[in-house]
Amino acid sequence: MDIMEGILTRRSIRRFTGEVISQERLETILRAGFAAPSAHNSRPCHFVVLKDKTTLEKITTFHPYAKMLPQAGCGIVVCGNNEAQKLEGFMVADCAAAIENMLLAANGLGLGSVWCGLHPVAELTEGMKELLNLPENITPVGLVVVGHTDEKKGSWNRYDEEKIHHDKW
Ligand SMILES: Cc1cc2nc3c(=O)[nH]c(=O)nc-3n(C[C@H](O)[C@H](O)[C@H](O)COP(=O)(O)O)c2cc1C
């Protein structure tokens, strides 16, 4: 897939067939996450791969907008190490870059995915920390839900001339 086609056709997919993605595709998606840019090249991102049904179900009890997770069959919690990237804003930006790379990789593989937010919502980050037994210095920033898509979504043109400023605001 051409890179612009991959970017422009990526959409949030929330309906899945239930077939779990292969290990090979999962590794490709993780490789895309690791390839993201990082402030000072600090590389604070860790990825917690979730496939266990009970764990996926438990997440839906505290995350109201991740109900599609059990049907997708796979989630990747993108976490930032606050000791590796000390400025929180940079740590979050690094994780966001990794997440977007993974969403694009999933699209390129013909899979569906959706970014479910965690940080900075305390109930969500605390719920995830407790469930996954995350160390104190690790912040769960976002959850990538990925699976075989069961819905078709078109791309739409979001190019907005009014939000482009030339040389000054
Ligand atoms: C930081 C962030 C948090 C999000 N959290 C959720 C979420 O919890 N659940 C969900 O279904 N979608 C979530 N989304 C996806 C957005 O709803 C989606 O990207 C937006 O509606 C635009 O649609 P598109 O992704 O299909 O272009 C999130 C997106 C971002 C960037």
C-alpha cells in the first residue's frame, strides 16, 4: 500500500470478526511501534500485548470506550517509562507517535484497529496499572485494539484550509 493511501484510509474500527491476528502480523505492528521517533531518542515505550480473554473482559469493566476489545481479541497497551523520558509531555508524545505508527501498520496489513485513550484519565490509568501490575515508573498512555475488521469505513477529506497559517497566525 502506498504510504499516503495508508494514512488517508486509516479509520477507527470498532467491529471485529473475532479471529485473533497472527503472531507474524502482531510482530509487524510492534516493529512499527518501535520505529517511531522519540524525543532525545530516549525510547521510553514499552508494549504490553494482551490476548487473554479474562484480561480483555476485565478492561471493559473500567474502560467505557473499549467495549470492542474482547471481540477484537488483541490489545497492545503502550506504556511510557517516566525514568527514561523525564519530561512527561515528551513521554506522552513518544507513546502517541508509536501508537499512530501501529495503527497505520495495522491498516497496511488489512487489519482494523482503534486507539483507546488511557492517560491522562486517572480511572483508566489506575485501572490498567492495577490489572497489569505495572511498576510505579510506568504510565499506560494508550491502548491499541487490533483485529480482523467486520466493518467497512471510507476515508474522508479532512484537509482544512482554515487551519493552515502561513508564516504567522
Ligand atoms: C487520544 C485518543 C483517545 C481515543 N480514545 C478512544 C476510545 O477510548 N475509544 C474509541 O472507540 N475511540 C477512541 N479514539 C478514536 C477517536 O474517536 C477517533 O480517532 C476519531 O473519532 C476520528 O475517527 P477516525 O479514527 O476513524 O478517523 C481515541 C483517539 C485518540 C487520538
